Amino acid sequence: HWSKKNLQLESFLMPAALNWTVPANPTFQKSCLGKRKSNRNIPTKKMHNNILCFSTQTNPKIKKELYSTNQHPDGIFREIFFTLFQPSPELTKYIEGLEEYQVLSQKPYLAVHIRANYPERLPKKAKIKQIDYSDASHVQLMHSWANNAVEKVVKLYERYHFITKNLPIFVASDSIQAIAYLKASKTNGTIYSLENLNRKLNLEWSIVPNASAHFSAFADLLLLGNATCVSYGIGGYGRFGAKLANESCMTQHRSTVHLP
């Protein structure tokens, strides 16, 4: 969907140690991965004489052979990512200018991802149900997601480090209500977030062609990715950030979409 929005990945992430840019006139016309079912157990496919495409399926055999080492048995997602990508100069300047980054980059911190505004697709007539903040039961449910997210990451960190010492907690969420609730609550540590940024510009759904309008999404992702431990909710975005941070210290606090 990037080309339809006239956006280039290089506006956000640029090649690092390896140059992954596609040639100006590639000879192939189809996806590197092809159909998911057909390539589930195929680790690589050579589609062009200088492009090697790796399967992203979470097949345990593929992960063991390609995406883990003796030093990192839980996975080397972070190492792979930063071998391939580095933030663009514009994105780097944007992130380093954030007050939250300036504070969090000075010491270890925990992170949670809370996906509140996730649509529940109902079977009848393809209706979509969203969280309704005017419904007390929905608000209560959102509060329980937020509390559980923080509790999970704190307990996970304590399992390995025995004490959190009130570490800061970064919250990435599409719900300013969830963030405001956590900031008003007595949590384990100080809550930091980028809730003042526009959360309506989801990369998948947005039609805004201006790359800088989407910098906040990458800022959230990279701040998740620099945390010591992460708890994440539904959707691939939070899992991406958790794997980017530390695959040996990540946990999913929510896996269902159901709304009351």
C-alpha cells in the first residue's frame, strides 16, 4: 500500500550495513513471498539475480535455522533489523527532538503497547464494532487492558532482575484515554508517551502523502524497540516493537478482539 500513498520507505528507514533498495528496473513482477501457504516451509526464494527474499513465516524450524544463534537463542530480530535499516536523517532529527526520547534515552525503561481502537469484524453484513468511550463497560474494559499491560511487563522484568526500582514506562497506544488513565493511576513508575501526536494517521489506512505526518508511528515503534522489556497487545505493530527490543523479555498481555 506504500506506492498508492506516494510514500517511500526511505523517507523513514534507510539502508544500513546492507543495501536492500530495489533496482530501478527489476525483472520480477510478483511478491518475493508469494502465497503464504505455499512458502511456509521454504526459507528463501531467489526472485532476481541480486535480490534474496527471506520468508517471514514463524515456522519454528525456519526460526531456529535462520533467526537464532547460540548467543541469542530467543531470536536475532533486532540484529537483523539494524543490519538492514537505520532511521532516515529527517526521522532521526524528529525523534531526537522529542522530550520523551531525551529522558528515556538516558536510562533503562520498560514499555507497553495498548491497541484499544482495534475493530471487531462481526459476521453479519461485515459490520465493524469499535470501542465506544461513551459506554461505561467499554471504558472499564480499556482500563483493564491498560492495567494488565503494565502489570505484565513489570512482573516480566522482575523475573529476570528481581526489582524494577520504579523504572520509567513508555506507553505506545492509539488511545489517548488509555494513556491518560495510566498517567492518573498509581503505577510502578513514571509514565511517558507521545499522546499529543496524531494517532489517526495509521500507515495502513491513511491517505496523507506527507511522510512527516507519519513520523510519530515510527517514533513509537523505535521507542518500543529500545526498551528493556515490552508487553504488547493485539496486532502486528506491538509485536514488531517487542521483538525489536528484546525477544527474551517480551510478553503479550492481550490476544482477543472481542468487545462487550
